[in-house]
Amino acid sequence: MAIYVSIKMKGIKSFRSALLRKGMTAKIFLYLGTVLLAYMVDVYILNGTTFGIQHLLSKGLSAIWTYSEIKSMDENSMKLGNRSFFVITTEFFKKITGFKEEVDKIL
């Protein structure tokens, strides 16, 4: 997403392989390394289950990394002038609950 925004805002000359190598490679190793480490801690130290949930640590860490990437894509999208994904989602759920209330009134 960041590559697309960079090219869209600054042109194709802004895209360089060195920037891609630095950013993506570091992220991939960080994400994979921490999730694999969390998985090994889950399996070998916590015996696979914590609070009755299998692989809780690795699932939680994966959720954090996923949220981080979604937030990053949202910020890049806002740089192009789009509204925040989270604002759009909130408005969508407010409309859905409003429709539910109207249906309940009719019934």
C-alpha cells in the first residue's frame, strides 16, 4: 500500500528497490520471528493451552501485527484523501443498528 501511495503522490521515480528491501525484509523477519517464537513458547513452555485457549500467545501476537498493518494501510489510504476505514466501519454499524431498530418498531 505504501508503494502505491508513494508512486501515486510522487511518481514512479519515488519507487526504489533499496527502500523495498529495507522496509519489507525487516518487517517480514520481525513478524515471522516473533510469531514463531511465541508459538514455540506456547507449545513448549505453556503446553499449548493458556486459559483454555490453544496457542493464545501466538494468536494474540498475530492479531496485534494484523491490526498494525491494517492501521498502516488506513493511514496510507488517508494520505490519498480517503476517509478512515475505521470511521466508515463505525458509520456502517450505526446504520445497521438504526435499521434494526426501525424493523423492531414496525414489527
